[in-house]
Amino acid sequence: MITAAQMRAARALLGIDQRALAEMSGVSLPTIQRMEASEGNVRGVVETLTKVVEALNAAGIELIGDHAASGGGGRGVRFRQPAVPGRDQR
């Protein structure tokens, strides 16, 4: 659904701290801190994850999954796989 890195990047794009995200989403600060400290996909109660994703969406953040096209306009950042030595890079 969302990775810890996506959460941190989304906050950085919005210029907000963890406390602000907690307030926006109605989730406790310790929960946001645990979510962002996890590795890979954030695990937790689905309702809690949904609240965070909905708050980010409402603030203008589009979360893009692996191999998914971005449907929105505007600027953004996307993490791509590192280059593989010896492979044609396009």
C-alpha cells in the first residue's frame, strides 16, 4: 500500500513534520513514527494506513506503486531501480 520511504518523501514534498502528518490524518504521532521507521511496506491496521494515505491524497500527494503509471499532472519524484552495469540504459 505505502512504504516508509514514500511516507517520508511525501512529508518532505509537503514540507511538514511527523506531528503535522499525525494531525492531518487523525493518527497518533507514535504511530506515524513507527510507520516511518519500518522497512519496506508499512504494516499496520488497514484503517490507520487508509487514514494516512487519504490525508496525503487530500494534501495533493499521489502515491505511485511499482510499475504503475502516474495519472496526475504536475511535478513529482519517482524512485527507479538502480542502473545495472553493462545494460543499455534508456
